[in-house]
Amino acid sequence: MRDHFREEVVTRRNRSVESLAYVLANIVMVVAGIYALFMVNLLISVISMEGFSPQMLLEIILVLMMAGIAVVLFLFRDRIRTEYEYTFTNGIMDFAQVYNNRKRKALGSMNVRNVEACGMVASGAFRRFVSLPQVKRLNWFLNRDAELFFFYFSKDGKKSLMILEPSDEMITLIKKYVGAGKFQTN
């Protein structure tokens, strides 16, 4: 028997805004870090020569804020360039979020036979499932104008609705393994 395997990486179609935001985040991070370093040095020398005064409190707050901005941008700038990775192997789907082609965060794995329903987001079935009370939405897609696909399932008593952006080839593989009556068309 032949294995059915497909791996897909979903990226934004228009990456220019994403790239611009990434470059701006790097520039702001460097400028804020350099400013904080110079101002800390200046504040230390002023405090050692003249002593602490309440007028310096505003400068200290500004230095701490700039240092905080630099640290937050250093830690989270890779999340600007986010991709999703879907891997299908004989009915098992693995999901991951990839940041800047460097950091990979596993989102989960599921057997498509265990879903209660699936189908295209444009169908009426999706509107029925999304309107159910206490359904957790998992938006694992990047392009809102794409042909989106959903899985509706329950895990540990909690209802979830996962929205993906798979290709037509992956949807064909999902249909083969999902089971009779679970693929919703209306």
C-alpha cells in the first residue's frame, strides 16, 4: 500500500507589508537600545556628580521604557514573519507555526477520522458550527481571501473549530480519510 503524504507551508501572499514591518521593528529595536544605553550612562554620571533629584524621574522612566521596547522587539520581532505548516500522513495531520523560518512551534496533531465535521468555510455548514455556543476558534491561516477549510471536533469535552488554508490536493487527501458523511458541502 502506498503512503499518502503531503506537506504544505502557508505564507502571506503579499509579504511587502510584513517585510517592511520586520525592518522597522529591527530599526526601532536598535535605536531604542542605543538610546537606552547612552542615557543610562549619562544618568549614572549625573547622579554620581550631582545626586538624585526628582526632575530625573522622567528621564529614568523614559530610559526604562526605551529599554523595555528594545527587549520586547528583540524577543517578539520574529513573530512578524509567521507561517503555518500542515503535514498530512495517512490521515494524521500535524500543525505547526513557524516564526521567521527559524523558530517552530508545534500546534498539535489530529487524526482526521476523529473530526465530527469538516468542509469549506464558504459553506452553510461552517456558519452552523461557528454559531454554536462555547466553540473555540483556532485560526491557523494567513490569507483571509483564500479558500479556507474547517474542522469541527470535540476534545476533552470542549468543542473546537479549526480553520486552515490547505491546497486542493490536501483537501482531496482529507476527503479520502475523513469518513462518510463528515465532509459538509451545504
